[in-house]
Amino acid sequence: MAHADHDWDAMYTAAEPPPWDIGAVQPALAAYLAHASIADPVVDAGCGTGELTLLLASRERRVLGFDASEPAIATARGKAAERSLAVDFRVADAARVAELGIRPRTVLDSGLLHSLDEQAAAAYVGGLATICVPGALVCVLAMSIEAGQGWGQTEESLRTRFAAPTWVSSAVDGIQIHARWQGEDLHMPGFLLTTHRAK
């Protein structure tokens, strides 16, 4: 499913949160959402502990957040209860996104695609093409291979995955991805892709 060297459940139950779980929405994505036109229903793909999903819910968006990690979803549900927000959080496999039973008009992916192996990534993007309504917005925040982690995306790989005729009006911008590890704030190169399901 995902990179074999990641045990997601173990990372979400460790004493220190995983590096990407910074307790807030990624700044580049938050900046995009400040001016983007978001339509319901929204899917937060790979929602982790739910900060993005909860932000959208607090703005009265109808949003579903899913993640492969049960501990991450349990934490997200706890946050929702603490904030008195009714949110649909589910444990689900990105490669089987077509089974969610939802037809989103917006999909937000903050670090999911870049964590998947090739087979799972192909199934995930294919699933998005199946479930997204014509004209739906898909926004993907992904680590760049230039971050030196041994994995990641390039502008070309993102454009190839989300190519015409299935996807249209695609744009890829260079961004900084924020992380936190052992008390240190980290900034790594990444991309923000936006595209639309063809009508």
C-alpha cells in the first residue's frame, strides 16, 4: 500500500508525533484555501489526525476525512469531540478510494500521494477519477524528490499522473513543506498541484 519502511500506526502512537503532524494545516495549503473556491462535499485524503478536516468543518463545509491509520483516526475523532464538531472520519485505504461511497466536488490531499508506492498511487489517482464529479477540484500537496528523503514527487510526475484528457487546467507550484522533529522546525521543498476533473 504505502512505502514499506513506514509503520503508520506505530508512528501515530509514538511518544513524539510524526514529523508532518505539526498541529496545524500546512501553511502552503492554508494560504491556498484562503482564496480557493471550495465546493461540498469535500474529501480530505490521508487526513492523519484531522487538522485540515476540522478546519473545513469549522467553516461549515461538508467534509469526509479518511486515513489508513486507525490510531490517527481515533485521535482525529477525539479532536472533533473536543471542538464540538460533527465530522465523518473513516479508516480507509487510498488505493480503494472508490469504495468510500461519495462523489466529491473537492479533494484535498496534504501529503498522501507522496507516501504511496507506485501501485497504490496509480490505484488512488484512478479512484479519484472515478469518484470526482465533472469539474471537481483536486489539490495535492506533495514532497519534492529534492527534499533528499529518498522518495517524493517531481513537477513532471505530478503532471503525468493528473494528465489530460481526464484532468484539465492543471497547475503545479513550488512550495515549502513544514515539519517538526525532536523540537526542530524543518522546511523542505515540495509542490502544490491543482487540477480539475474534466467535464
